[in-house]
Amino acid sequence: MNAIHSSELGVAAWVGGRLTVGAGIEGQVDTLAVIPGTALLFGLMLAAAILGGYLAHLVRVPRVVGYLVAGIVLKAALHGLLQTDPLEQTGVLLAEAARPLKAITDLGLGVILFSIGGVFEARHFRPIGGRLLRIALGESGLTLLLVFAGTAAVGLILADGAATGTVLAFALLLGFASIATAPAATLFVVREYDAKGPVTDAILGLTGLNNIFCVVMFYLCFALLAASGALGGVESSSSTIWIDLVTMTVGSVVLGVALGFALSILHAMLRHQDTLLILVAVFIVTGAGAGWLLEHHSVSYNFLLSTLCMGATFANVAIDPGSLDTRLQDMSRPILVGFFVIAGYKLHLGDLADLQYLGIAYIVCRLAGKTIGAWLGMRWSRARDELPPLLGSALLCQAAVVIGLAEFVSAYWQSDWAQRFVTVVLGSVVVFEVCGPILTKGVVKRAGEVKAVTLLRRTSVAEIGGASIVALSWHALMRTVGRGRGMDRGRASGGGPSLLARHVMRANVKCIPAGADFDEVLRFVEQSRFNHFPVVDEQTRLVGVIHFHDIQGIIYDPHLVSLMTAADIAGPPGELVHADMPLTDVLAVFQKSNLGSMPVVESAGARRVIGILERRDVLRAAHLSRDEPA
């Protein structure tokens, strides 16, 4: 039996009766393997993540791809440099050194799922929930159908004497697993590019719904297949599986709702810093507790579903939930960077090479199911005019959820087809985690929900070379010295590249039609995340702006409510911001108007609305523009 011990100095393991040790232990061994201890390994991961994220920024792909690739490259580099006897044990020792980092992955996943759960805030979700549910059903249903059909067809061809029922059960489980969308990569891309708008909300909402569907339906399907005898070699009895099903679904939801209510009470009583500390502790305890319960009591809950429900409950019952979410975003970035580089470190490249025909069928059918299914769902919900036709391509990321399902299948189903399930899932994760974030970025960018300024880079790939790096370093040093001597003042209005309103605005703007009645105005306000609402005519020309206090003034007057339209309620727009207005002039307009957001018209003297500006985005862009090189 292999015994493995981990310490800060290194890792020592009994492998086939031979002691293979890490740094700090010498003598009386056949081979000395200098395996980094957990702390050193995590430090190397963060260093690799910095480089990977920077290179990803240079080639204009989401940083999460750089973090994942950094983890993959680091694992490969360590495997090549550190060799044990036998050689294949290097991977075992490297994986064992990373095992204590599970607390960081639990914390990162908890932060992500809690934030995703906030998308289901009733005030914003109720008006669009019916449409999103139809889109999710169309997308999930077609993905399930295509993956099942494709993998079943290939599986039956390669069955090699296996029972038809077993092959079909294998394909059905793959179909349900294919529904899941990785919340971590999806949310990270949205936040990296500061995407905001109806398309972004739809992507996050569909991500949450997909994972709920996947977790509940997968465990239900597995229990039914096990009870029917379609899964040969299931380790536990059918009654035990049904108990696991209840705890994994109903128990997880109850736990999440209870934690959400408790957190909302503490949020009202304590300082934000204390609530944040409690929330972090909850993430770590619930993440580790699921595995502990399963190991020692053979019963557990689903960490993903519990945390998702906790976030949704907190968003709906807490007082000012946004304040906690803002602080959580501020402190979570290094945690999420660590989460993704650890995920890359743990990706199974060997399974990618073993995918073969089953894996190819799974990848192709899932890609087709997500893209075509989302389009059909939009037709069903009549949302084609508001959402892009390739919305489903933003839902391809896949990692933590299906990895958990693969571990469940491996633990309960003792069969060659269970191992094939694990191979297909883990191998396809490599593909979808690398390509998925790039496609998600493309969807929100084309939707006009990403500001142009977030896509600008200070340097290009062609400028990166030995001489350029020296020049940039010298420039940064001189800028630092200049600031220390007070020589960098007034830079915002200096001769650097000028930012315009079009660089900071979001192009995917929704406006209220001038002829909308009061009920339509209220529905629009309920769905919007702004406090100021542009009103336009049939040619999208600006008629006026409705302020939140304008609605408050007439909402309790039934006579006015029945008579007034959006054009009647709207006040004069004041000084207009046009697309080519310099950022300094935009700031001056905001200071005069004291508004939180403002429509942007096509050009000076025109009134056609082409975007919307938020005060916070303008202030942030103005602050960052001071540091741009001349």
C-alpha cells in the first residue's frame, strides 16, 4: 500500500516499497526527487500566472486562458525537470504536492458561484426569467439530445461486445454532463472585460440554470439507471443511491437557502469586513465539508448547488447585497488567479490524447447543441432581436462541475465504460476551458457590452523584444522618479493619446420608446440597472431622459398614470454627449448634470442614440489615462 506524506519542505512517498523523497531528506534512497513543497509550488504557480496573464493580454485573449496555460506549462516543466524512479511516479508526486491547495480552489469556486447566484435577484430576474428558462430548456435539451445520439452511435460501433443498454446509459450520462457550463471561467471573462448589459445578464443567468439542470438531472438519471440495472458494476445499492440523490439535490438546496438567510442577518448586524470574513470561512468549510462527510459518513451535499442557492437567497433577502458583492470582487482577484492556475496544473493532457472518436463526437455534438439550441430557445422566447444568434457559443466553458461528476461516476460505477466516461469528460475539459473563454469574450464584445477602452493595449506583440523591454523599463523608472519629484502633474490634460466618449461608452443600449405607456415604463425600469433612462422616437433620436424621481412623482396618481406616455414623463436631456467628445469634456458635462449615466449621440448636433455612459466608467478611464505613456 502506498503511503504519501506532504510537508512544507517536500513530499515523501512509498512507491512499490521504495522511498521516493522530496527536498530536505537525504540518504538511504535509490532516487532523490526534488518535488517542491506545497507553499513553494503555489508560489511558482502565481509567478507563472503573472507571466501567462501578461502574454494572454498581449495576444488579446482572456487572461483566464493565460492562467490555465501557465498551470499546464508549469506542470509539464516540473515533470520534465524532476524525474523519479519509476518515471511515472513524478506525476503522482506533483499531483500530491498540489492536493493541500484544495482550500484555495474551494474558496475561488465559492466566490464565483455566490456571485453567479446573485444574478437570480428577483427584481432583475423576474421580468426575464421566463425567457431565460425557455432559452435554457432549448439549449440544454438539444445539447443533451445531440451528445446522447452522437456518443451512442460511436459507442455502439466501438462496443466490442458490450451490452447495448450499458452503452446507451454511458451516452445518456454524457448527455446530461454536457449541459453544464463552467461558472468560473465565464464569470471571470465577464469581469475582466467589465461587460454589462442584457447579453451579459443572459449569459450569467443561463450559466446558473445550466448547472442546476445538470446537477439535478445527472444524479436523478444515474439513480434511475442504477435502479433499473442498466449500469453493470454499480458499487452501492439502489436505496443508497436514492439517499445520495436526495442529499445531493434537496439537501444542497436547503443548506444553501439556510446559509443565505443566516448570512443576510449577519450582513445587517455586522461590519462589511466581518461579514466578508464569515463568508470566506463558509466557502472553505462547506467546500471541505462535502468531501469529509462523504469519506466518513457516506453522505454528502453538492457544494456547487449549495453555494449557488446561498448567493441567490442572499441577493433576494439581504439589505444592500451589492455592497458585499463589491467588496468580494475587490478581494477575490488573487484568489481567482490562483484558482485558474491550479485548474490548469490539474488538467489531464493525457486524457486529451486518449479522446479518440468518442471524445471527438462529444466535443462536436456539444458545440452544435449549445449554439443551435440557444438559437432555437431564443426563437421560442421571442428574444432574437435582443440577444445575438451565437449566444450559445458563450456557454461552452466546462470544468469544475463535470470534473465532480466524473469523480462521482468513478466512485460508484465499476466498469470500463465508467473509465471511458472519465476520459471523455476530462479530455474535453482541456478543449473547452481553453477555447470557451475566447468565444465568451467574442460574444459580449460583438454585443456592444464591452467598452472600447478595456480592449486597448499599451504595447503590441511586435514591440516586445529585448531592446523594447529595456526601453519600457527605463520609461517606467523615469515616470516613477518624475512622480516622486512632482513632475507628473497635469498629465491627464497633457499630450498623451486622447480618449473619447466612444471609447468608454457601451454600445448595447436599451431605450424606452416615446409612445410607451406607464406600465411599459415601469417594466423597463424594473429590468434596468440604471437610474436614468433615455427615451427615443422611432428613428432612435433622443426625445428626453426619464429620471427615477420623475416616476416616483406620478406613480400614486391614477389619473396621470393612465394618461401619460414615456415622452410626457421624460425631461429635457440637457447638454448632450456625442461620440467624439474628449473625456475631459465628458467629465465636465457629468459634473454639471450630476447624473449617474448619460446617453451618447452619434455626433455633435445629432440626436440619434448609439450608446450609454456611466459616471464611474468615465472617472475610472480618466484616472487610468494619466498613466498612459506619451
